[in-house]
Amino acid sequence: MDVFCRTFLPAAAETGVASPTVSRHLSLLRNCVPAGEITVLVTRCTRPEQPAHGCLLLLTSRRLVVTEQTRLLHRMRLHLNTELRHLNNVAWNPDSRASMVELAATAVDGVRERFLIRADRPSQMWQLDALFSQVFRPKMAARSGVANSAALMDRPAVRAQHRPVPTVAVTPPARLATPARAPRLSPVVAI
């Protein structure tokens, strides 16, 4: 048995996904995920724009896959299949009043995807929050580091122009008491 199946079934059981649901979605999910992937999360979710459609969200160490069952014929279809590195603006928001976590990300085609994951208990909601932090924060930090270094590389070189800075003579304390004309300073332009 491959690593994906060994980790998929316990992850589905941990979140309470029923075994008939698992068996219906498994064949489609297995085609999307390589055998060596480790399953991090399997949970039911809904999309705010289509709350009647039940979806199954699979998060591995490298992929996010969401499948849904059509309402009329109850067929399985793939909604989203992407590598985590292709997701932008990933955000999640735990809502303790609704016992729900909203996961949002922009896919590579520019579509903003939103998924609502209902938590059975408050501790499960905070476990999801911690899990998303563990999976997505390192990738977001790596991406921003790459973006910052790329921005530095794309910036044109700026040469420093050395200009002499005028020196101001320090007056001895005895001369401070007598009114004297202040030396005229030329303005220094900072670059």
C-alpha cells in the first residue's frame, strides 16, 4: 500500500468523514496525488457560492485537491487540483461564533477560491488553524523571500555620488557668550 493511502484513511477518520464518502472520492483523489504524498487533512467543506454542493478537501504536504459531488446525478468531479506553490494570497479565518474555518486562496488561473470547513468542536477549529499555519506559513515566507530577492535583483543599480560634506567649526565656549555671526552653511542634498 502506498504512503498516500496509508495516511489518507486515518486523516479521513480523524475528521469524521464517513467511509462511503471516502470510497466515492478516493478513486478521483488517487489520480490527482502521487503515491508518495503524505496526507495532512481530509475534510468535508462547502463553497460559499454553492453551499448545497458538498465538497471533499484533501491537503497533502504539496497539493490541495477539492472534489465535489454533483447534485443531480451524484457524480464525482474535480473542482480544484493544484500544487501548494501555485497558490497565492492564502488566508484562513477561524470563526468561533459559527464554529467554522474559511480557507481562501487564489489559484494559478486567477480565480479566488473559498472553502468553509465546519468544526464539530472548538478545539478542532483551532487544530485546523494550527495545521494551516504549519503547512502554509513556511511556503508564504519562502515565497516572500524569493519575491524580495527578485525585486532587489530587478532594481536598477544606484551609484552613490560622493560629495564633500561641509565641516562646521566648533566655537570655543568663551566665544559663545559674545554675539557672533553664525557661519553660513550650504544645503546638503541627500541622495
